[in-house]
Amino acid sequence: MASYPVKQRRFVLRASLLSVCILAALFMVQCGIGNEPAHFVKEPLPYTLEALSPYISAQAMDLHYNKHYAGYVKKAIALTRGTDCGGKSPEEVIRMTSGDEDRQAIFNNAAQAYNHAFFFNCLTPEGGGAPEGLLAEMIDGAFGSFENFKEAFVSAAGARFGSGWAWLVLEDGQPAVFTGSNADTPIAHGLVPLLAVDVWEHSYYLDYQNRRAEFVETVLDHLVNWDFVASQLPEMEAQTEQAETDTESDAATPADPQEAASAAAAEEEGSSHADEAHHG
Ligand SMILES: [Fe+2]
């Protein structure tokens, strides 16, 4: 009889603690705390669905962009919600899950979301041909000529067994051709991606059936956005960042007081002469 109040007190204490935990969990869910997905969004297509026709049809682009790519983004969001990938960038999620068999599904969808967004940015109407400037010099230096690069790229894309991707990357600072199966991506190997071509069958089968090499050659000849590819070079990125910093700095820096005073005096003097001329 003497222990009954103690048991009762313990029961009340445990019930109270459980209630507090439930309320805290409900509050966290309500606020999105611990339930945040990684930063995957369906990136906008930088051209219309029909813009790459006749090389890639509107129907093929619609399926690729609005079904396949959108599906990877949706699954990447769902699979990373409430995990330690919450709040991370696609690149971070790829590095965190690469080689982890337990998180293969997260890696596959994260890498496919990243790869597709990159691929769509690599294309543009009226694109293709050979690059210019620093990128052209680097390709010539690594492959001997642009034609040699093109041959190596098309050959590697054709040799990739099954589904996958063909890439131009920087490996130790030098341009190189890289191919990966399924969702594999240069990001997972410490390589710098420059150009991606999707060689999954869903990418070309509707327009090219089994002619994968023809599809890859057509992309290189007519669709590659070499300005985007060149912008991925670390040297170009550094230049862009420096230019943006300079612009912000110029906008934020107040005018030199002496220069401002001189300019004001000159303006006043000019105005005075103008007045004299007008009155004269
Ligand atoms: Fe694809």
C-alpha cells in the first residue's frame, strides 16, 4: 500500500514526459525542423521545348524534361527529407551518398537530377561547332585538335554499355573524356564537369531509335552551348566572380570627396558660362 503513491507518481511523470515529447515532435514537424529535404528544384529549361527541333523534337524534350528529369527531382526531394542530407546542395548530397550501398536510391536520384540540369544547360538552339578562346586552346592542347576530341567523345559515348552519360571534364586541370553508367557523375570522382551528353535511351530513342552515335554527333555539331561549357572552367568562374565583386564594390564605394567637389565646381562653372552665353 505504501508503494502505490510512488508508482502513481512515476506513472504521472512518464506520462508527462511522453506528452512533452509528442508535443515537441508535432512542433518540429509543424515548423519543418528535421523534415527539410535537400535543395533540389526542377531547374527552368533555358529554351522552349520545341527550340532544339529538328535535332531534338518537342515530344522528346517534353518527355525528357517534364517526365524523366522531373521524376528524379521529385524523388530526390522525397528521399532526402528528414535525413542528414536535408538542407544540402545537390553536389553535397552526391558526395555524401556516393559509394554508400545503403543510400544507393538517394545517390541515383540526386545524381540524375544534377546530371539532367547540367545537360539541359549544355544545349542551345544554333549551338554546336567548335568552341573558341581558352576552352579551344585547352581542348587542342589535350587532344591535338577539336576533331580528335570529337572523335574520342563520340567513340566513348558509343562504347558506354547500357544507360549512362558522356562528359568532357577537367582531370587534374586538363580536359578529358569521361563516361559513367546509369547515374554516375564526375562530381562523385572529384572531376570538374564541363559538358554532358545523356546517352540513356530515353534521351534519343524517340528521334534516333538505336543510332546513339548519330545523336551524339548531332549534339556536338548543332546544339552544344560552348559559352556555358566554357563558363564551367575554374578560370572563367573566377573571372566572373571577380567581375561581380568589382561591380558590387564600385556601387558601394562612395565618391572621392575631392573629386566630387571638383566635379561640382566644374559643373557650376560650366553652368555659369552657359548662363552668360544665354544672356549674352
Ligand atoms: Fe535523361
